[in-house]
Amino acid sequence: MNSKVEETPSLLRQRDQFVPRGLVTAHPLVIDRAQGSEVWDVDGTRYLDFVGGIGVLNIGHNHPKVVAAVQAQLQKVSHACFQVVAYKPYIDLVQRLCELVGGQEAYKAALFTSGAEAVENAVKIARAHTNRPAVISFRGGFHGRTLLGTTLTGMSQPYKQNFGPFAPEVFHTPYPNAYRGFSSEMALQALNELLATQVAPDRVAAIIIEPVQGDGGFLSAPPEFLRALRALTEQHGIVLILDEIQTGFGRTGKWFGFQHAGIQPDLVTVAKSLAGGLPISGVVGRAHIMDAPLPGGLGGTYGGNALACAAALAVIETYEQDQLLERGEVLGERLRQGLLRLQARHPRIGDVRGTGFMLAIELIKDDEARSPDAELTQRLIDQARVGGLLVIKCGVYRNVLRFLAPLVTEENQIDEALTILEAALLRVLD
């Protein structure tokens, strides 16, 4: 007889008592430890983690090189605030980021704490550079939960709720969606119509776009669309901001998603997998644009914390030494082929899409309209957890199941996840 007392129910009751309902936890679990692509809850149950802290752990949980770098930095400086005194990890990290994004061009970078903070500062920098007020973002895009981030985000629920009034001078335009028949040409036509009817180009400071929409459903912007967008922004003197917070650091098979299109952005926002789990973000951009704000216009108490900088430097070094970009491409193709096989057997998987190791499936109803099926998606997530696999949903209609497994995932773990997923599908479709 098993006499072990499970801790999870008690901890979940404690959670419900002291955590507000607005802060949702996707899975009713309390984890105790994690390593690589696996986590164990407080009761000792093991799960494959194909969420990775929502794209934060491309390098995996508790990577030994990241742990060692943080431990070593902790013996030197844990926090000093870069606006008070400089420290070497910050300076080294901004150099590496400028080299990764800008190559041999003159780039500069500033570090912050969260992705939303990076987005806010990118908009500030663009407005300072252009002396224009307006910003254009895309329907289905996600850019954070601050007031400006929520305004830029192109989804009404659950993010906007009754949180308005929202920031002014923000306009939304459609994003390409091949599965729903909305082409790059149609998206460009809609953008040009917006510029003709709602805001003149000479009033637009910036256009911000995710090269692959994250929370919007893992829709990839076709390379020709990004190239056309780059040409349009150059024509009108508009700052092009690539939000690489979820797509950066190997998730799509390259350092950054924009590199698939061969374009060079003006500003790039980074966060999530930059530091292997420690909170840090940044804006990396052309030097003359980054220098637009006057002294004192940028900053933040915790921005570029020394521990997070040390972790980020270890992450970048590990990517290069262990060839994780190439590894991500191999794993992405293995997962994609497995998902396509599932789609062939289960027509309720309407689409398999994504770039590199940033993949998703869209679940639909059994009708001619291919209507989004959010209820089926949630049941599939719950049943996958029962089988030992953690995944989460996304998409404007919350009917897309996304996969963000670490780049250190083993091939047999990909196969295990696919087996669990198909067993879950058979249970929910029975």
C-alpha cells in the first residue's frame, strides 16, 4: 500500500487562496525540479516539458554551463545597477548581441528585464529618432502585458478585457495566414490601405512585427512579405522593429527569425531564451537610432542584471560550441514529420505549421469552414498531460497547440512526445 502523502492538492489550494484569479496556470501542477527537457512535480511524477517556460528554455532547464556561470558571477557582483556603475558582463553581452544582430554594421544595445519592457523601449527609441507618434502592429501579434504592450497586441481576449483606455496612436493591420487564405499580397494591400485611410506614413514612427507570431498561433511571415515590409519602411523613413522575443536564439533554426528573409531590421527586441531562464531583455539596433534618446532617457533598476548577463554570455557560448542552431533544425524536422503523420491519420488536425523547431498544430471542427475548435484543443492538452507531456495553446481562437521543446531535447524524447500526443488524440476523439 502506498502511504506517500501527495503534496500537490495542498499546494494548489494554497495557490488558489493567495494568487489572484487573473494569473492563470496552464497545468494543475507544482514542479519541484527540472533538467533538460524534463520536469518532476512535488509528488515525483516526471513530464516531458514541451513548453520550456513559454520559449524561455531553448537551452533546456538548468544547463550546467549556465548554472556554473551564474554561480561564478554570484561570487563577484550580483547587482549594481548599470546606471550607477558599469560591469564587464553587461558590456560583453551588448557587444555579442550587436555582433549577432548587426554583423559588421554599427549597432548598439540596451538591456532591460522583461520582453514587454524591451518593446516599450523600442517604441520610445523609434519615436525619439523619427519625432513621429504612430506605431503599426499586426492583428494576432503579442507584445506584452504592459499598457502599451497590450495596446500593440492584436488580440482582444484575454489581454485587453476592461483595462483601457489604451495607448493612443497605435494601429493594427492583418498578418499573412496561408491556411486561412490570406496571402502576403493581401496583407500588403491592407497595410497600404491603412496608410491611405487612417495614418499617413510621415506620421508613423515604427512598424513592429514578429517574424513568426507566437501567441497568435505560430504563423510565419513569408520571406517575401518581410522583404516588402523592409522596402516600404525604408521608403517612408519608418523604423522597422522585429520582435524576436519568442523567435530568437535558435527557435526557428537561425539566431533570429528575420534572418530567413535576408533583411536587416532597424531595431530588434530580445528576451526569453537569451539567458536560459534568468530575467533579461534588450533592444539591439542601428547605432544612430539607438542614440536618439537623450542621456537619462533609457534605463531601469534591474535592466541587465549582472547574473542574467553572465547567464546570457554562457548561453551564447554554448550555442556556438554545441552547434545548437543546427541541432534545432534536425529536431524541428523530426517533430514536423511526426506531426504530419498524425495529421494524415487525424483530419481534425487542420494545419501543421511553423519554422524550425517552432511548430504548432491547428485543431478544427469537422465542418466545411474548418472552424477553430478551442474545446478540443484544451481537452487534448489535458490528456497529453495525463500521458506525461506538457504543452500549451495559442492562437486568436485558442485552438492551436504549440511546441517549444528545448534544443537539447533528445530524438527519443521527440518520439515519446509524439506517441503521447497520438494516444491523447485517440482518447479525445473517441
